[in-house]
Amino acid sequence: MTFGKLEKAFAAAVALQVLILVMVPMQQIRSLVIGRTIELAVEPVDPYSIMKGYFVTLSYSVCRPERFSSRGVDLRDGQTVYAVVEEGDDGLWVPVSLMTSPPRHLERGRIFLKGRRTGWRGISNGIEEYSIPEARRGDVDRALRQHMDKARVRVKVDDEGNAALESLIINGVEY
């Protein structure tokens, strides 16, 4: 290989790596920019990861297959699923049905979240972890202990069901 060809091959390899790095967060960025805003009630699971710092692992009713009215839907581990949700009287979105293919027509006021069956954890929608700035960790921990029943998340969902976590709200305070 000549020196010119080597430079071009190196530049192509670097460009490919940059492209991959840019594409990874694009799905969530797209959801944040054009997605519809919904709010879900939360349940924290785990407060710290040595690699990620302080964060809250969250769970939602839309992550639990047993909370949906769909019966007889056979879900395999790793399978893509579509959770249809609708806004409840309290402004929180609640489970309606699970599907194994994207819904084509939904009733007015319903949307769907795309997720993946993850064994005993239920369904992962990519919104299960929320990073907490070190300076606010104590505030968030305290607020969750005192007002767990008033914890919710604001999520953006695009037209393909991809979800992005926008903010954590506890007792009316946005984090």
C-alpha cells in the first residue's frame, strides 16, 4: 500500500469511528427534540455505580408485563415489545396493552413505547437510569425517601416509540 492510500485508509477508519460515536446517542436526541412528553410514576432500585457515578435506577409500571391487560402475549427474553400507554386522570401515563409488533393505529390519546424484554426485570425502554449530579445527590436521596409516592419522570417519546428521559420530578421539584 502506498503512503497516499495508507493515509486515506486511516482517515476512513477514523471517520467511521466518529460516525459510530455520533450515531449512538442520535436516537435519544431525536426523541428529545421531536418526541411527545409523558410522565410516569417511578420506583428507585439502585443508587450508585462505580463506573457511572451517582444515579438512580428506576422502574415503572410500563416495565412490568403483568400490569398490562394483554393476556396470552408470549414474550421471549431479548424480544422487542411495544407498550401502549394512555394518560390517566392524574396526568401519569398508564399501561394499556403489550404488542410484539409496532401498532399501526392507536386510539386518540394513546402512544406506544418501544422496549426489550429483559428476563426477570421485565421490559427495558432505555429510560431506567437517571444520573444525579454529585452536588444534588443528598437532596435527591432525601426527597425520594420522604416523597416516594410523588416521584415521577418526564419522558419524551418519538413516533417510533423510542423514549428519552428528560427529568426526574420529586414532590414537584425537578432534578
